[in-house]
Amino acid sequence: MNKVCIFGAGAVGGYMAAHLARAGVDVSVVARGEHLAAIRRDGLRFIGHDGEFTVRVAASDRPADLGPQDLVISTLKAHGLPPAASSMRALLGPDTPVVFAVNGIPWWYLADLRGGDSSASRLDPDGTLARELGLARTLGCVIRSPNEVVAPGVVRNNSRASSFVVGEPGGALSPRLERVVALMRRGLPGAAATLDIGREIWGKLLLNVPSSLLSSLTQSPSSGLLADPATRELYARLARETCAVAARYGVDMEFDLAGQVAATGSNPHPPSMLQDLLAGRPLELDAQLFAVQDLARSACVDTPMLDVMLPLLAHRAHARG
């Protein structure tokens, strides 16, 4: 296993592609627009705390140009997955696994709750992902790696540590999971396998729900929100609501406000949802927020803060087009 395609080589995908390629993995990327043109012309450039480097990778906006892969890592945002599913099939051999590295509730999590049926969910409304790609190929991935595309073809990382936790939807430590993680670790030392990807998903949501929602409404990074006593309390309430929903789905968590303040520090990195809002791109409202609200209502969990703030953010996103 050495041939890897990163489908969606933006901020996170660009980070992964650059580090895997530098480690000698045969990497290709699916990108588009000016970002694609710059990668083709100048290579993919990475900037981090320890310096910068540039790698040359095969790049196209047509997956069929790249051919079947040993592994596909999709870093597309949730709303971009159904339209891309059919084209992604050109990258798949008979046994090619697909790692879905996505914020929020992934489509396959809802399918797993429904016994394999993801149709009628807001994340795969027509069952396209289940039909075209399928649960059998799927691996989940929870990423903690703050990155930005700062110019076409240029990705910057805003942290000294990044993690990429990968797991089977069913929780097994399968041979393919071990192979995938071993390959990823060649360039991404923060890659690790987990037997409980669901816990990892909810753990990331404990960060995403309050930070994405409040940062996008206020146009402030999490560090600023946590420094203000008033918004810090709103942050904590949203986090506790997230814990209450997670508990109904078998994941017990506690929110440590002091620990979150200490971990965030003065880091001014804007959450990805705020980056998208400022750039005029679609927001991950469905996966990060509406899906959590859906699960709360299905489990009869009260989420008053989420229920008030989410329509405001949805209205703001709609008003910006």
C-alpha cells in the first residue's frame, strides 16, 4: 500500500498530502480552481512552525485522470461529499478503503445508527454515498490540525501538534485499519488507530459545536470568546448540551472549561467555519450543528442554547449567499 489520493486538497488535505509526499508516499490530489493551477505550476507548499517545504504531486480536478488507488482520503466537507461520490469511484479498486476525514457527524455514523441506511438523513439525503461508496469501504477519521490555505497552492499550519485518529465504524482493530494507519504514520506521526471512533467524533464535537457556532456569529476566534466571561459562559452551556446529547448515544463526556481555556490559550486561529463564512463559502452547518440537533430531538434531549443560536447562524449564512 503506497498509492494514496487526497480528495479535496485544501487546508487539511493539503497538510496531509504535503507530509505524506515528503515521506515518499506516492501521493496525488484532487483540487480545483486557482489552488489546483498553483499546485500544478509551483508544487504544493507547506508552512509550519518548523519551517516550510514544497512537494510535487500529481493533481487534477478529474479523479479519472489519477486512476485506481491503494487508499483514498477524503477531506471534503460534508456538504461536498454527495456531489463528488460518483466521480470518486474512478479512484477505487476492488478493495480500496476510503477514509472520511470530516468535521461533525459523518454520513456513515447516521447510516450505522440506521442499520446501514443513510437515506433520508440530511447528510446523505438520496442515499448517494451509501450507494456509490458504501459502508464496507469506509473508515472514519477525526482530525485535530488547524490549517489554512493562505494563498493558492500554499497551506499553513497553526499548531505544533496535529492528530489523525482513524477507526472502523464497527469498532474493530481490523488488518486494513492497521495497514492504513501504518501508511499514514510514514508522514503523519500523529496518526493513530482507535477502537471507538464514535467517542472521538463526539470529543471533537465538544470543541466544534461551541467554537464554530459562537466564532461564526461573533467573528472572533475561540481564544477571544474564552477570554470574555459572558461568551465563556455561552461556550460552556453549548458544550454541556453537546455532552448531554453524546450521553444518549453511549458516549459519556464532561466539559472541562478550565482545561479548554488553558488548551486554547491566546491562539488566534479561526475555526474552519469562520474561515468559510469570511470567504463566502458554504458552511458545515448540517454536519457540525444541525445533525447534532437532529440527534438531540430524536433522543428527547433539550438543547435550548443550540436551538436559539443555530437559526441565527443559518440566517446569517443564508443572507451572505
